[in-house]
Amino acid sequence: MIWAVADEVTVTANVDRNEMRPGDTFTYSISVTAQGATSFDKPQLPDLSAFDVLSSWSGSEMRGTFVNGQVQTQRSQTFNYMLSAKNDGQFTIGAAEVVVNGQRLRSNPIEINVSSSAPQGAPRAERRQKQQDLFDQIDQAEDDLFSQLLNRRLRPGQRAMEPSSPDEAFFIHVETDKTKVYQGEQVIASWYLVTRAQIADIDTLKYPSLSGFWKEDIEVATRLNFQPVVINGVPYQKALLASYALFPIKAGTALIDSYKAKCRVISQSLIGFPRDAQVVKESEAIKIDVLELPPRGSFSTFSGGVGEFTVSANVDSTTVKANVPVTLKVRIEGRGNAKVVDLPKMTLADSAQIYDTKNEMKFYPNGRSYKEFETLIVPKAAGEFKIPSLGFVFFNPSTKSYYEQSTQEFTIKVDPADGSQVIASTNLESPDVKNVEKKLLLPGILLTSDSSSTFTAAQQIGAWGLLFALTGLGLGGYAYRQVGRREKREDLKRQVRRRISEIETQLNHGEWRKVGVESTNLVYSVLAEIAGLGGASFEFDKIVEKAPPSFKRNMAPQLKILMSKLEVVGFAPEDIVGKWKEKKELSALVSETEKILIAATKYDFNSQENEKARL
């Protein structure tokens, strides 16, 4: 170690280790010691491009001695930098510079050896010994200074002395509720800060990676709440750092790796001056023996749940109309990880279809969890269908056996959809229909005059005038209806564009499911408006049946393809939706919907063409 000295000022640099692997951390320290009230600036660092600078901190010491009846002070300040080696190689950390009373002083350079073959976790004893020696020297000087005043030691029963080395002031302790478990069984792991000194602050350098486990947070401390504990007869303060529920993924040996933190430890010197130091500690690693699950025996399936669970189910209604969805909710809850449980395959009658399944899940701090599935089932026809019982097979590690929990079976009654009742057809050749037609026939118009007619000339002129008047009224009514239909079409176009604008807003917000549902609803509402069905609920094919031939020929094929796409986006399981969730594809689908619906508004299901088609 080389000291730069000027007017009783010393500057030195050191590291807590100089052999390490790439990615390992070490502490680079620059210490400045000066007499009296000498001032100095923060050091100018050398080139550290070969390392990552992770953090920095500083600590100070003050030492007093009696000389000729006067107290002389010595001030020491250490600037610390936590570095991480990037690559293999031999590196030199150059001299740091410190300006003291306008004079520039330089520290010693330091050699660092970084090698992938270096022992992992190389010892830091050199740094700890130097830190220990520094505090021992201060303590010894204080003892010499006040030996004439302190001729006694602490008597039994007095407060224990704080450790002279901050490295011994605290440690990180890990606790687990078990070290031998089955695959998927819950293990609770908790890390604690245990200290006898005052901790000014703590910086977590590394949380446990916990690879090989499914991890659920129980508690991650945002502030330290210390509680008194006694360990081997010595009083300590203990605070929780983090607690997790862990579920080993596969059989074998799983490693709970270390929690690493840096603390600023403050201790009190005998003459009342505070002293602090930055210390890095990490917990020990713990091995968990993970047993393979035993054979399932008579059970052909396994839900993946390991623990103690209950299963429940309900439907929002047992009587619905055709095309009105039924919501089935299935809830798995208990001690263990319910999040891994999936819904078994559900087989329904051809008259019902599963449109969408979503789930909600949560893990509680007490180690319990739940997962709830919500499935949308749409009956397509009137009648009755059953939602079958669903069975879930779990493994109980306490009894070391499998068990099954099942939901109840539901019977759903389906009534015909509103407005879709079939009207019995009547034979147009039947006598009743012919008689009605005869009653509706108007008398023929007289085109020639007959002298034997009972009408006078004046009466004939009046009759002709009435006939022309009625014809004019008919033509006026026709023109009025045409204007009304045109206004209705324009109004419908405006409604389509307004609704499309709202759907595009949902598209921009990433709500692709709503885009599918709202677009599907828009198609149905536009077709119902064109067909004059109002709010009645009809299937798509039923509406098209009422359309004129030109609509069936020109529009129906496009609409059918469009509806199949929209129903996938709006109601199909997410993994089936695929590319239609992407904004580009979805935007093109919305544009296609607008184009087709605007074209459909020019058709009138009550037009003369449709009347002829029906006859």
C-alpha cells in the first residue's frame, strides 16, 4: 500500500479483493486522513471503464488525543465505490486524485485479476482485517486517552458492547418451514435482517433468483420493522426483508439461493463521535429435497394442484332464451397453488357452444389461493341441454394421496328467441284465400260511354275527376315514401359511422375483445333496422331469409364471412383469436365492417322487390 503525504495529509486506495470472476462485485476505497480542520474535495476517479460502477458511499472518522493539555483532532474520510468486473483479464485501477488545500495528491494504483476460473466467492478477509484494524486502532487510542478516567470495566448486567467491527454487527438469516417436499408442494421461505448495531440504511443488491420454483410474494418489506429476539443468549433486533411461497417445479434438488444486501452501520465511539461503515452481507443458500409425485393409481387425470382444495360452481340462470349466453363460474380455492389448475375439457350438446373462458386468480399472504373460471355458453336452439359435472384431481402431501373434487351438473332450459317464432304458411290456392282475393278486387273502369248507363253525364265527369284525384294522391304517397326511405338510409349511415368511430376508439385502447363484440352487435342492429324488426332477437340466417333476392345475392355472402371473423374476435378463446388481436389486422376488419354495412343500407326489405319475392 502506498501513501501520498503532504502537510500531514495522507491519501491511500485499496480494494477488499483483487481476484474475482466476471460479474463479481468488489469495493474500491479511497481514504483521506488530515490533521485539524484541513479541507479536501471529493476524489477524482481514475479510468474505470473496465468495470461497472454499481453504487458509492462515504464514511468519516474523528480521532482526538491530549497533547500538552490540548485536544488535537485527526479527521479521516473514506470514499467507497462498489464495482463489478465486466470481462476476463488483468486490469490496473490508476491513481485517484484528491485536492487538499489547493494541492493535488495522488493515491496508489491497484492491480485487479479477473478470471472465469477464479474460485467463486473469493474471500474478502483482507478488507475485513483492514477495517477491523482501523477500528481497533481507534478503540485502543481512546482507551489510552481516558484510561485514567475509566479504571473499571462493564459489570455483569450492563448493556453489551457493540461489536468493534461492523462486519460482525449484523447478518442476513433465511428460514424455511420445510426442506423436504413433493413436487409442487408449498415451501415458505423468509429472509431477515438480524442486528446488534444501528442500521442507518439498507440497499438490496440481489434478491434470490429462485430458479426451479414457482414464486408467489407473501411480503416484500418496504420499511424495516424491528422486533427484539434473543439468539444464543445474546439480544438482537430482527426485521423481515422478504417472504415468498415457493413451489418446486420438478423433482430433484432445488436451491434457494442467497439474498444479498449492503447496510450502513453506525456505531458510537467512547468519546461520543459517531462512526459508520458500509458492509455487504448475504444469506446462506438452502437446498430443498424435492420428491417426485407418486403414481396416480385409478385416476386418469391430474389437475396439477398440490395441497388441500375445494371446488364449487354456479350458473347465473337455468332458464334462458336461445342465443342468450349462460355464465358458468367454477372456483378452486385452498392451501397451495391454485394458479396452476386448468379447467377440464367440457363436452356440450350440439345445441350449445362455448364462446369464451376467462379466469381470475390470487394468492393470499396466509398461503391460500384461488382461481375462478368464467365460461360463456350460448345455446343455439330451443330445448334443453346439460352442463356436465367437472372433476378435478389433486394431490394432498399430508396424506400422500390423490383425491377428487367435482362440480354439480346443471340442466339449462332454453326457450325460443324473441321474435323468432315460426308462422304457419297458408296455401295460396285454398278457397279461403281466393275468396279474400275476390273481396279485394275493384270494379273495372268504364272506358266507353253507354247511353243506357244509369250515370248522367255530370255524374260521369265527377267520377273521372275523383279517379284522377285518387291517382294523384297515390303518386304523391309513393313519392313521399321514397323520400322517407332515402332519409332513413342516410340516418342509418350516420349511425353506422358514429358507432364505427366508437369502435375505433376501443381499437386504439387495445380493447380487441370489445371491438369484436361491439362490431357484431352493430351488424345485427343494422340488419334488424333494414328488415324493420326493431328490437326483436333473430338469428343471422333468419334475418337473411326475409331479405330480397338482390340482397341475398350481393350482400349475404360478404356478411356471413364478416360475421364469422367478428364472432371469433368477440367470443372465441384467446388462443384461437390469433392474429386478429393485432392492431393492423383488427383495423382492417373494422374498415371492412364499415364498408359492408354502408353498402347494406341501400337495401329495403319492405321494398316492392321483396314483396314480389314473397309472393
